[in-house]
Amino acid sequence: MADYDFKKFVNNSVFYNAISMALLSIGELAAQLSEELKADTERQIPWPFIAGMRNHFAHGYWVMDPIEIWDTYREDIPDLRQTVQKLVTSDSMYLDAPANGRTKK
């Protein structure tokens, strides 16, 4: 991440699309989490914002603002990662919680 800047981001379609699709995937995966987990963690994680960004990508990709994508990648994703890592610890009740009825095999 440190080797990239905004200019490289907007001028490199592979990098641009990779970041965009990763953000879309985060929103898709968040939708698979149980409502109970989202309710329990709504103070730490902005689930409605994550879902809204996913919907914006999925239904209006051609109007996505590169600055918004870059800012999310550089500012919001590291914070989200840190928060999720804190929530999913070895003694966390969320670690083994099924999502949408899926069970651990």
C-alpha cells in the first residue's frame, strides 16, 4: 500500500479495479453476517455505510468517485481491519458464530 499514491491508483486500471472489487466484496460479505452480530457490533462497525457503499458500487459503478474509493481504501479499510481483528480474538463469541445459518465443518 505504501508504494501507491492516488495518481498511480487512477492511472492503473488493474489497481483501480482491484480496490473497487475488494470494497464491493467487503459489502457483499458483510451482508452474509447475522443480524445479531451486526447489532452487537454496530457501535464499532458502520454496517449501514458498508452496505450503502456496496449498493453504490453494484448499481452505479460508472458514477463512483475515484477520490471516495481511494479515501475508503486508505482511511476506512485499515480502521475496519483493526476493529475486526479486535472482535475476532481466540476467546471471541464471533469466531465460531455461523453466518446466515452456515455452520463450521
